Amino acid sequence: MQRDRGIRWSTPFVAFVALQLAIAGLSTTPAAADDLAQCHDASGDVAIAACTRAIQSGRLSALNLATAYNGRGYELLLKKEYDRAISDFSEAVRLSPTYGHAYENRSKAWRAKGDTARADADLKRASMANRP
């Protein structure tokens, strides 16, 4: 069962991203493309590891990097690793300040920690943000 992380990737999308990276002169390997796909499609530790490899690859655009941080953060949120999740969501919004899903997910982590003021502020940002 796939969970909605606010990411809508499909196999054609991952192939498109790989093609764009190649066109931009940032060749990607099948392993890197697999990491992007697993980052979205897998769950738990498998997804966290795949997102981490994608993040560390140095081959992602700012938006795709933000998406990978959001994906890893979401999995950390599910594991109740709230501080690490907040760190990843914060990096996602730093890379893409209009990334509404990252604000929304960070709001969930703040709320789980009992910080309703920050949670409400992030929900407000999410409602005003564009969705990538």
C-alpha cells in the first residue's frame, strides 16, 4: 500500500527526470534512477535509504532534491523520529520555498511534538504555497 507523501511520481516521471539530468549534462545511472523511484514507491527503511542515496548523489535539481528530503522526512515522521523529520522538511522548504507539501508535513511533525504554534504557522504557509 502506497502512502501519500504529497509526491506524485510515476515510472514515466522518473524516466523524464533521468532524461532531463542527462540533457543537462548530469548523467545518471540506472541505480540513481532506481533510488528516485524507491524513494517514492518504497516505505520504511528501504525508502529512507533510497532517499538518502538520491540526496547524496549530487545529481538532483533543487526541486527534486527538495522532493527527496520531503520523502525521507515523511518516512521519518511515520517512525516518530520527529526531530530528524523536521530537519528534512526544513531542508525541503529551504531548497523550494513554495513547496506546500513539505510545510504540511513539517506541520504534522510539530503537532506530534506538541508545538501547535509552529504547526499552525506551517499549515498557514502550506495553504499559501504553490504545489510542485
